[in-house]
Amino acid sequence: MFVSQLFAFSELEFVSCNCVKLTLFRAENSYFCDLKPRDHFMIDEQHLKQFQLFFDSYMESFLQIDEDVTTHIKLKYDHTLKVKKLTEEIGESLHFTETEMLLASTIALFHDLGRFQQFAEHRTFDDSKSVNHAQLSVDILQQKQILKDLPESEQELILTAIKNHNRFEIEEVDENVSTFCKIIRDADKLDALRIMVDHYKQVNVKPNVLAHNLPVSNEVAPKIVKALKNHKSVLKADVVTTTDFKLLQMGWVFDLNFKRSFQLLSEMQLIKKLYDTLPKNDQIIELYRIIKIYLENQLL
């Protein structure tokens, strides 16, 4: 049954079924099929409901501090729900099983848990000026033993994906864990771009928390130009101005992992909308062209 289907797909990397994972390898004009049992997870709907109840209660505990904290806490709460939805869309495109989807949703729900404490204590979302919010999320989950009813292997998978979601590169992990890491990274970037586009559309935007209080300038740091021309993500340490920061975010396209992620990015027109907020000069126009062509190629 699989033979006729295999040759119908030229770009397929893998297809998931209820009980097996089908991996398709291509060597020149030949295709090779590798069937492996699907991972069986113990997480269920009741676990996710309990996680959501904790998440809501934990978020609400920060709402009585002051108006500034409340505004930013609600921003991150809304972000989390949108990331969860994007995660589910990507998971569906990968034909995730029910338990795989529950794991991915749990990762999305808790990926920014540390943001609440971070902003309440430091009044910034800039990890370099406060704490690593991903590691803080992991620490909170462990200290409060939120995942204790799950098998240790599933706890470790969730914590590893959360810990890796804001790293420049994913640490060395096995293939299955890597997939969950990539999904949360993609979903997080997509909604972060939406947030920033909405922010930059506001009239007379001044340097603030969302833009890490960076100064305004039309110049682009040379290291950022070099990275983008080489289809590489930009290091946060190389960002000097808001223009650099916007280009760093546009460069996230080079770190997306799944076709559905690229489709969502294109459907929401986030790269174009972000570009529209940039000053226009030959250098920025060229960088936009490079990014735009790369995105279009991922949609083929």
C-alpha cells in the first residue's frame, strides 16, 4: 500500500500514522522507507486541564502589583494562548497523535511561565538585563512540582523543549525531543512577530520594554548585514538599534523548521509588515529582498 504513495511525494520528509512513524529518505532518484513505532505517551486531557488551571491561577497572582505589571502580564498571557494555538496548527500539519499534541500544548502553555516573575521583579523582558526566562520557567515548574503526575521521560521532554525555546541553537537532543523543541521555537517566533508588528504600527512609538529600550537609528550593524546575507539568524549581542532589532526578527525566517510555519508566516504577512516599519535605503531593501526570496522558496 505504501509503495504507490511513496512515489507520489517528492518533498515528503515524514508522515505520521496512528501507530508508526514513516520516514522517507531520498538518494538521487531512489526512495527508502523507514518504519518505526510511534512513541507512546501517558499524558491525557485531564493533565492538560490541570495545567491550564495552574497557569491561570499563577498568572492572576501577579495582577495586583500595579498597572504596568498587569499590562505586561496580560500581554504575555495572551501571547501564550496564541502560541498554543500555533503549536497545535503545526502539530496537525505533522499528523501528531492525540498525546503528542497534548505534550506540544503543554510545552506551549508553560514556555513563558517565567515571564511573569521576570517582569514583576525586573520590569523588563530582556533576558540579558534580568534572568533567562526559559530557565526560570523550568525552575518554577520543578519547584512547584507541576509535572509530577507525568512519567519522568515526559517531564524531561517538556522541560527540555521549554529550556531550548529561546536559545540561539537547540542543544544536542534525540530526534523526537528535537521535533518538540522546533515546534515551540517556530510558534513562539511567529506570535512574537505578530506582537512586534502590532507594536510598531502604533503612532510615535518610543523605545520601550518590547523593543528593549533600544535607540532609534537608520543604520544597520555590519554583523547583522553579514548574517542575513548568509541566511543566518542574528545574534542578540550584535543588535545596537531598533532597526537592528527589527532585522533580527525578520531574520527569524532562517530558523523556522516546518513548512506550515513558513505558510503561517506568509499568510500573516509578518515579514512585509515588519519591513514597512523600517527606514528605506539600498541596504535594507536588499536585505528584505534576500529574506523575501528565501521565504518564497520555502513555500514551493
